[in-house]
Amino acid sequence: LKVRVVRSSPPSSQFKATFQESYQVYKRYQMVIHKDPPDKPTINQVRLVPVSFEDPQFKSSFSQSASLFAKYQMAIHKDTPADCGEHEVQFTACPS
């Protein structure tokens, strides 16, 4: 699974081309991990988070975000700490 940051406002061509696939990943995750019924994960539940990599708040919170990501991956997906370093947060999600 690759995580890619794309512009959503205004929607970039990459956003438009990948939104349905992203929604399907979200839906499958909700159904498998959280046992949601197939009709519960709707497109409206997909949250888009505006991010600027140049934003000082983003930069200052990245290490904390990476730490929380690693804890989540290890607890839920049983990944090892080596699988969940900052490099994986930036470019790919840890394998599950």
C-alpha cells in the first residue's frame, strides 16, 4: 500500500483518478478491522485532511504523528517497530 499526498482542493487530476480506489481501501479497512457492515462506510465518511509540508505546525508534529502511527500499526496490525519508522510514514504504510 502506498500513501500519496495529492491536492484535493481544487481537486488535482491525481485526486480525481484515485479517489474511488482510496474510498474502496477505506471501506475494506472499516469492514475488516472494525467489522462495519458493507453499507456503513460511505464516501461522505472519507475525511480529507489539508496538509502543507512546508507548514511549521506539520513539520513540528511529524515525529509525534509517526510515533502514534507506529503504536497503532504495532497494536492493530502486529507490525514490528522496524516496519513503522518515519520513512514508512512518509512514503508507504507498514505492511499488514
